[in-house]
Amino acid sequence: MIKNMTCEKVRSLLSAYLDRELDYHELRSVELHLIDCPSCQEECRTLRATKDLLGALDSPKLPREFWPELREKINSGSASDSYSRLLVRVLVPVAALLVLAILPLASATHTKASKSLTQARTNLVEPYVREHIISELDRPFSDKTSLGFVAAGQAVTMYSSDFLESYDHSAPHEVVTSSNRAGRRIQAEPFQRVMFLSPK
Amino acid sequence: MLKKLAAATVLYLLIASFLPALPKHTTALASLFSLPEESSGVDFSDAEAAIRVIQEVAEKSSSVSFRATKTVILWHQSGTSACISNIAHKAPNLTKTEYLPSSASSCGFRTVISDGKSTWHYEPSIQVVFHMHETSLCPDNGKSRADREEYNQTEDMLLIRANYEVALVATENLAGRQAYVIELKPRHPGNPSRRIWVDREYPFILKTEKYGPDGAMSSVSFYNQIEFVPLLSDDIFKLDIPPHVAKVELPVSGNVIPLDELEKEADFRIPVPEFTPPGYVIEGGILSPYKAFPSAHIRLTDGLNTISYFVSPGIARDKSGENKVSAMSDISGATVLRWSKGDYEFTLVSELDESLLTQMAQSVGAPHMQADSSQQSLSQYLTRFFYQLFWIERQED
């Protein structure tokens, strides 16, 4: 379930968030927190910039003998492996029993937590209004110019509020939407779907 | 003398018999679209004449190519929005709209181009191009917008007949064109009404005035000048944008499906309001394309207007506002109502009277989660846990 997150919690998840490693509920919690928290947005931008910078660096090449040596070390085993095996064989089943024992309690706590769900973090209505306007376009006497005017304004509001993210600044700079009698159809390459509500 | 008199009588009779037919031949299209005749011959009490006119508009307006300048003015609680635009439409699907700068608008030079399959919206003020596929490109959708519109026209016309008094109230000149003025008054109180000006030669709306449920004008849009069937090159539907402009892909709505199918597709229960405003029927619903706002969008219509009812699980607000309308605002002329119940949040968007929407909101029953996602995630967690446990054991062996 979606939870209210503190800034501290959100910042601990930012790296995983940018790497798209969060599960659905964590992702939404982080995104909804970011809407209202300029300092975390700034933190997120800084982290993203750092990651981009690091990502641009060349990865060092591993020496040829790295993988054979690693495999040898894994196969040879060590004293600590025995302890690990013991832990796995004894402690893990005990842990499993404990989990089963506390399951009803955990479930109750979880439900309670979900019931104190998010506050109205956002009064975001633009996506709903936009969907409403798009559905109005199907009506036979709809004024498409008026509706297009409003829908375009909603898109700009959503983008300006960081709810929509641009995907590629270096995409082709010509968009053609036409076809001739011979059936020639020229279109710009379709843009990839962008993440909605992710920070710029 | 008698011969002359007989000849004059025959000539007079011939002219007299041809005269009423003459207006019919003033334009071939007028006769093709079987619109009512000149003002002298229009029977303003004939509701069917008005129905015939709007039926033609519903069926054929997109088949009329034109180039025009249009003004749009919207009144809402937060102020007035106005815009002047240049529009070129090449039947059946190519349309380009350029919004011109004006003192009452900040949307100057916004350009929107649609080819019936995609829409590109270039916003120079923020250096962005928004792109959206039409629903017809969704893999699960067999109907194009044109097909959908055709289907809706039939259904909507039946609903309009039932829910509105349609009357031909006048003929007027507008933008150098002669037009029928048609009024659509709701039979049920609390609904917006509309007045449209339909060109007498082409099945085309030249002007629309919309009035809110309180009778106040909420919007007006009209053509300042229009040229029908112009020569339009495909090149004008081409959008050249600078290389540094950002591209944004807008989410695409799915196909409208019946509610039972929608509930199967969604992993949550969709409570249906017990009260729907008189004259409205549920068209069906779609799942919201915004992944951060998983919600079902149920559409209701009376033929002319739409109510959008959104059910969003798992993002409920503060419980202090439960069962009460937690927000009521006027966004771009539409009223937006939001409230929460259980873990759900609900949103209604429409131009109907607020009291009707509130009544509708209050009739929504308590939602029951089909599969509680919190328990689901816990069970998934345990499944993963035991799977990993056995996997480790197997590896160890």
C-alpha cells in the first residue's frame, strides 16, 4: 500500500528509484512525496546528475584471469561457508516459523497502516480533467477547438508541474504527418513512453 | 389575343411552379444534405427539421474541408480564457490549428496537428512537443476514432432526442454565411444547454454558445471568417520544430468497454453510483493511462454532455473527510468533485449542476477490495521467501 514517507526514507530510496528498482507501491510513495517536497526534488536531481556523470565514465576492463580465479575461489569453499550452511539450515526454518506465527499480527498492522493512508498530498486534477475532455471529443457536437485549447493547456500545466518528463532532446527535429495519394506516409519515429510523475 | 393570354397564363403557371423549387437548386450541396429551405420556407415549429439539420452535422461535418479563423472564449470561476486560432481541415482527417497570440491569451503560436492517428502539439513557450497516439493505435482497439464517432452519433442522437428539446429558432448571417440557429434545451433541469449556428449550405457548425445549468453563458466559439473546400496542400500539415525542443509522449486512453469487462481488467472493485442524473446512461469505462494514478474512468452521457466518474483505489485522503465531498472546484469550465471512502478516492468531472453531482457522489456505496493489495503483497513476499529458502537448500545440496 502507498505510505506517507519521511524525507529521510525517501532519500534512502532515491538511488533505487532512479535505477527503477523499487516495487510499485514504493515507487508511487516516492513519486507522490516528490511532488510536494522541493528539497527532495533537488536531492533527486543532484543524484540523477551524479549518476549520469558516473554513467558517462568508461567501465574499467577486468583482467583476463579475474573470472577463472573467482570461480576457483567459490568452488574451493572456506570455513565461513560451513557457518553459512549451518545458518541457512537452522536459522532460516526458525525464521520462517516466526514469520508464520506473527503473520496475523503483521497483517493487522499492515491493514492499520494502509488505513492511515496518504493525506491529500496533491490536488492534482489535471489528468482527470484531461481524460474528461478527451472523452468529450467523441461527442457529435463537441467543439474540438475549445476542447483542444483546454486539453493543450492541461498538458502544459502537467509538464510545467514536473508531472510529465521529456524523453529525448536529440530526437529528429522534423515531424511530418501527411500522406499523399500514392499512400506515402511519413511520420516522426514514435517517442518512447515516458515515466509519468518522475522528476526531471 | 386569346392566344397571347393563354401563352401568358401558361408562362405564369410555369414560373409559379418553378419558383418554390429554385432555392433548392441554389447549391447542389444544400439539396444533397437535404437541409431546410430558405427562411421564408422554414417551419420553426417543426422539431424534426431541426433534428434533420443536426443529424446531418453529426454525420457529415468532418467531411467538409475548410480554412478559417476562429475565436474561442471560455468563462470559468477563475477567470476568462480567450483564444483566436487559424484552422485548416482537409477531409477526412488532416487538421492543423495554430493559436494566435492575443492580449487575453498566453497560448500564442501553439500549434496542434492531427492526422486522425496521432496528434502533435507544439508549445513554443516551454519548447516542448507533446505527442499522443489516437486510441485506434492501441493494440486492443479495433475501432478508429471515426468508427467510434459514427457509433456514438447514432447512440447520441437517440439520447439527444429523448433528453433535449431541439428547435430551429432563427436564421442569421454569420461570417458572411447564412446559418440556421438551433437551440438544444435540456428536458431535465441541472444540465447545460446549447445554441448552435449551422451553415445553410454545408453541414457545419459556425458558432456554438454553451450555457451552464444556471443559464449563464459558459463558452462561445465562432468563426470570424471561413472558406469552404479550399485547395490545401499536404505540406501545410507538416510541423517543423527546432532541434532542441523536448519531446513528451502523452499517455493514451484505451478503448471504452462495458463495466463488467472493466472490472475484470482492473484488480479492484468498481462501485457504481446508485443515483445517476436523469437522462444519463453509462457508456462504459476505460482504465486510466496514468500509471501513477491507477483508476477506472466510467463515462456517462445524455447524448450531448458527459459525466466522467473516476474510481482510484489505494490513494484515499484523510479519513476526516470520508463520505463527504472533499473538494469542489471549477477547472476550465468543468466542475470537479473529489471524495474518499474506504481506501478509495473518487472524482467526478462534469458541467452538470453541482447538486446533481453531489447527489451522485453520495450514492456511491462503500467499496470492497476484490483482492486487498496489502495482503497480496505480503503473500507474494512469503511466496518469494519460501521459494528462495528452498532454492538455497537445493543449491546447498
